[in-house]
Amino acid sequence: MRALALEHLRADPVGIFGDVLEERGIDVDAVRLDQGEPLPDWRDYDLLVVMGGAMSVWEEDEYPWLADEKRAIREAVLAGVPYFGVCLGSQLLAAAFGARVYLGPEPELGASQMFLTADARRDPVFRGFPADVEVFEFHLCHFDLPPGAVRLARSPRYENQAIRYGRVAYAIQCHLEPTLDEIRSWFETSPSLV
């Protein structure tokens, strides 16, 4: 099996998610879209992992590859290809299926609680999680729930912390993957957010 990992920021690589896939015998091809690497054909892969980034989904003039990425995400998910999105990856999934993505009322930064919904208790992936999980947040944008999607978790400030679209497309607004050094790097590269 092969996974396509779409990265948008050097400080937010596929990291531990890629390690987990490789431990299970799945090859991971990481592509740095923000560095001009071309978007491969999703049909050559068995699953997609779409990571975070500093850009917003509507900034297609500045990041023209965003339009192609959203189109590829939509096509892949509709074809039944498993999808896992993190932060920007969740916003891209929402936008690909017609949901509004927007600047939130305030940033979510640092450690925060994420609370699972009743739907998460019946979900094959999320039912094993505790009712509340401490996660790391680092985002300014939020999104409406796409039509047909299921909300799996929320936070005190934002309703859509984890969602499922269809049977095999999952996305989380929070971060489970960064090391402490990576978190320090994020704050160093964005001092205005501190």
C-alpha cells in the first residue's frame, strides 16, 4: 500500500502519522506543496494524509496549488480513498465539499480540551477515545460542517474539532503529532501569535 502525504509547512511534516503508517507496511510519499513540488495523481495511492500549514484555503492567488489540491481531495474522497486531514487538512476537506472556511473569532493556541460527541461513541475510529482529550491547537481559521459530514469532537471555542465525511474521510482541527521542539518552532516562526 502507498500513502500520499501532502505537506504545506516544513515545521509540520507528516511525522508520527507517517511513522505509524510505515510501521504497518504502508509506504509514505511526502510532497511539499509549499515548496513547489507538483501534486501527484491521487489515483496512484491507497490513502491521503493532508497536513497543516500557515495559509488559508481561500488564498489561491498566493498559493495557486490550493485549487488543485481541493479538487483532488474531493475526487479522492468521492472515489472512496481513505483520507486523514490535520488542521489545514481539515479545512481543505470542508472547503472541498462546499463548507465555509473563515477566520475564527479568536485563535486557538496551545493545550486545549477536545470533547467527543455522541456520534463519536458510535464511530469505528473515535469510539476508543476517552470522552475528552487534551490536544494541541494552533489555528486561526475554522469551518462550517460540510453537508453530510458528522461532527465527532468539539472544543470550548470551536464546534468542529474532528469530523467524518462519508465512511473513510476523517479530519481533525487540532494537532496530535508535534513534538515539544516542533511546537517551540511554530511559536518562533509566528511570534505575533504569542
